[in-house]
Amino acid sequence: MPSPIDTPMVECPACGDVTPENNNGNDVTIRGFCEHCARNFFRCNGCRRITSNRNRSTRYTTYCNLCYPSRFSYSPIGDPPWLGWELEVESDHENFDNARRETLRALPQSFATVKDDGSLSEYGFEIVSRPASYVEHVQACTPFFEAYRLGKFGQLTSWSNTTCGLHVHICRHGDGNPLDATGDWTLSQHSIALLVCFVNLPRNRRFVQCIAGRDANHYTSFFHKRMATAHQRTGEKYEAVNLEHSATLEFRIFKGTLKAQSFFKALEFVLALSEFCRSMYNVRKALNVSAFIRYVREKAETYPHLDSFISNRWYGKPDRNGKTLWRLVNNRKPPPPPIQHGSATIES
């Protein structure tokens, strides 16, 4: 047992008085506070601010009333189909608190929250949205990406990190009831099987990888699928299309991004592929990349970011308006690998 002289002393984050480092160490929300402040203040796990116990949420004791329950809701808004997303980001020691705080400020009240994620570093967190229509997501997320462009989050990254991904959910049923298939918008077992097979089909891998910005990794795996069983749960969470949720399908293929056009492209791909598979009964046509691209082109006004991306990054050509939002790269017919000098191929 160390003597009081040997006990490290720290400054109380609430009042500034010096207090033993292990004071009130049993509660992570008040560790390091002096005895007085520990009874009256806490640090919110949502906005990371020190606030009075009067503002502590009664349901979520580690969050303030600003963050819960009014901060976030799982109730869908807008017309179905409803989408939801989880965006993983990384910050650093100096910018972590500011990044979380400004993220909550940039997104509308009750639309999104931030959570810790075990796959990220100590200064990483996950931004989670509520279920909403695509139109609602565009309105809610546009100010967030504008704030990032203006540098309000400090050091915040996603694409440049191998650990960060973007998971996009789409509802199975438009009425939100997985036991009732009479809603206006429903993904049937046949549609789900087509969707899962399209994403996992080996001959479609290059296209899916191009859209997603990455290939398989520890948290996203591709498997051989059969139409007869592709709609069934496998007990495996880390699949390219996770079916373990009763109300939604989760696309885990996308690389994390903090650019609006790339983010909306991912949402549009999930929405377009779901609608495409709902309208198809011919299995061979439904699993054909060219047929899907034609469908997107016919509905370019509905999926503008996806249509432009396919033109720029799949065919390596400007889009129909002559624009190049993405660097022109022909992933459909990539150039052959460079020949090694001195090899038999070049000598012959």
C-alpha cells in the first residue's frame, strides 16, 4: 500500500484542484475528480464534456441528456426503403474530444450518435445514423461533410486508415415489421438471394471491389453462394452482406470515407442493387454486371453519384455531362502488369 506521499497527484478536470490520481477510480466517468466534484459532475461518453449530474440521463447513466435519449432514435424517418450507416473514423489525442463534439454538432438532433468500436484505436470512434430515406440522409449529412471540408474536426481520417470501414444497412420491410411482408417495400427471399449472390460472385469481384474501394479483409469476407440458400443466415457476422440482423441487410464492403460524393455513392449502390434485384426474376440477368450498369444509367437522376462513378472509375470515361468527379481509371479493362526487364517474355 503506497503512502500518501507516493500517491501520484493529478488536477481535477472539473475544478482544477489537485487530487490523488486513483481517487474515485471505480467509476470510469469520474476517475480523477476530486471528492466534491465526483459527487456533482461527470464526463459524458457522448460529447466528452464535463457536466452536472443534473444533466445526467436517467436511462444511460454515462451520457448527458443532450446525447441521450434525445440525441438518437431508431425510429425511421422518410419514406421506405430506409437506409442506415455506420462510419468508422480515427482521430488523435489532441483532436479526439473536439472531433466527437463537432461531429454531434454537424449532424441533426436525433439523427446520429457516436460510439466506441473495438476494431479502432484508442482515438477512433464510430458514427451511427438512424434509419431514414435516402433523401433524408442527403439533407442530414451534407452539413457534416461541409464541416469536414472546412476543417472543423481537426485531425479526422477514414479512407487513409486500413481499420476504417463504412457499413450500410437497408431495411428488409418498409413497414419495419420483419414478420409482415405486406408493406409497400419488401425484399423477398428471392431478391435477397440475388443480392447476396451478386456481391459474392467471383466474376463480379472486380466490379464490387471498384465500387467499395477495397477487397476482402478480416472484417469483410466473400463466400461461395447458391441461390437456394443465399437468403439464409449463416451465423457469420463478417460477411460482405451480413444477414444476421432481423430487420436489415448490412453491406460491410465499403472503405470508410469523409468525402460526400464517395459516401453518397455507397448509399446509392446499396439502394440501386436492392431495387434492381427486386425487379428481376431472371437469375442470369440479375447477376450480370452489365445489366446492373444499364439499370443505373436508365435511372441516372436517381443515382447520380453512382452513375458518375461507374463512368469515371469503371470505364475510365467522363460521365454523361462531361464531368470527371473521380480520377479516370478503366477498371473494366485494366492495363496488363508491367513486364519485368530481363524476363523470358521480353527476350522472346
